[in-house]
Amino acid sequence: MTRNEETTDDAYTEGNATAFAPKVAGYVTQLNVDDNMFVHKGDLLLRIDPRDYIATRDQARAALGLARAQLSSAQVDLEVARVRAPANQAQAQAQLQQAKANQVQAERDYKRQHSVDPRATTQTSIDQANAQMLSANAAVSNADAQVKIASLVQQTIQAVEDTVKQRDAQVRQAEANLEQAEVNLSYTNLTAPTDGTITRRNVDLGTFLQPGQQVFYIVQPEVWVTANFKETQLADIHPGEPVSISVDAYPSLNLRGHVDSIQQGSGARFSAFPAENATGNFVKIVRRVPVKIIIDHGLAPRQTLPLGLSVEPTVTVTPQ
């Protein structure tokens, strides 16, 4: 190493390892992956028994059909109410007027029968006039009640409109239930979200899976290096500076890359239990800061490096 280089053996390969888990529960009926197998984005990796979810989807579809039929019926009832209610009101008014006219005529007949000489009429005629008078009065009362009922036109229409709104809400709820059922059914087919290699597989045919249960990892092809340089080495390390990288597992590899970024904090600062130096005796320890290094050259097409390999990067620095 020259004076214009900074190196460390506290460095390791890193990458994105995506934990893979189902969103729905069920038995695995199809498994298309094995350990360390490379998969492409969109590949079907495993299938969960879909029969329960198909039944739920079909039930939701039938419920939606029923809700739509009920909404259509309510809409027809509303149109009928908007036409029939005013007509009923007009008819009730006409019947009331007719009943009042009959009442006036009955009153005349009644008065005439009671004003003439009893010898000029018969008891039958008098009784008939009395009966017609009572009947006319009753008809007026009944017609008046019908007018009051028919006058509630707006309330009648509003009640039917409320029913339509309720049926419409039921349709929207049924649509949402169907959409959720279809989504859950689609979740029974688990496809690869990205290109990568299957690792740490812990699922087999017939395994019953729960939502969120981890079944394997997909390690993406892109690999970089995290190098933990001493804080005393950071002064001349800057993003963009060239890096040569040796890999302990593959001595023949001659990798080239560049400094991508420097973490804004030492590794100890972000540990699960940061050091507490406010009390007790203090011993100064040189901190290490992670530096991300991107690999630019040296790997063959589609060649990848396992994550966690020990490497030794050497940064060619430009003293400031």
C-alpha cells in the first residue's frame, strides 16, 4: 500500500435480500423453487390451494348481483313514486270535492224531507234522507283523511329515495367485497418480485402457510461492498474515488469499483446498544465508519458474489 491508498480488511459484500412471505393462508399445492435457484421477475414460485378463495370470490360475486338487482328495483319504485304520488294527491282532492258536493245535496234532501208536511211524505223517504246525510258526512270525512295522506308526497318520495341510497351503498360494499375476494385469490399465486437467487428455503409441498410467514429469501444480483474504515482514514476518502477489491474466497478475481458514499455515523453509533461514555472510566477506541463501494468491473455477466464474503478494498485517494 502506498501513501495515496487506504485499505481495510474489515469489509464484506452486501446486497438486497428480500424476505418472501405469503399474504394469505393455505396449503402449498405447487412449489417451483429449490435452494440457490435463480429466478426471474414474474416467475411463479409457489401456489397456495385456491379453492376456499374461489368459493369466497363466487359468493361475493353472487352478493353483488343480488345487491344490484335490489338497487334496480328500488330505482323503479322511486320513479313510480314520483309519478304516482302527485296523481294520488290530485285524485284524493277530486274525491273530496265530489264527497262535499254529495254532502250538500244530501243536506238539501234532508232539510226538504223535514220541512214538508208529514202527510205529504213517507217515513221511508225521511229515513232514506237521514241515511244519505250520514253517508255523505262519512264520505267527506274519509275523503278528507285520504287528502291528508296523499299530501305527504314529499315524505313518500324521500322515503323511497332513502331506500335507493341504502341499496346503492350495499352495491358499493358488495363491489368492495368482490374486489377484496379477487385480490385474495390472486395472492394464492406467489410470483418473484425481482430477479434473484432463492436462499434459506423453508417450505415444502403440503406446508400450511400463514400470512406473513417467511418462506425464503430472494437475493438480488446487485452486490456492493461495505468497508469499515477507521475514522483516521476518512480524511482523504471521498465519493467517486477508484477502488481495487480482492476477495478472499476468489483470489483470482480482480474487481474494480468506486466509493459511492460514506455513512453519516460510526457503526457503534447505530448499534443496538450504543456505548455510554458519560460515566465510569473512559478508554478511547478508534471508531470505524461504513463506506459503501460499488463494484464496476471484474465480474463476468450474470456472475454474482454471495453476501457476507470477506473482501479487502484499497481506495486510491487524492490528498486534500
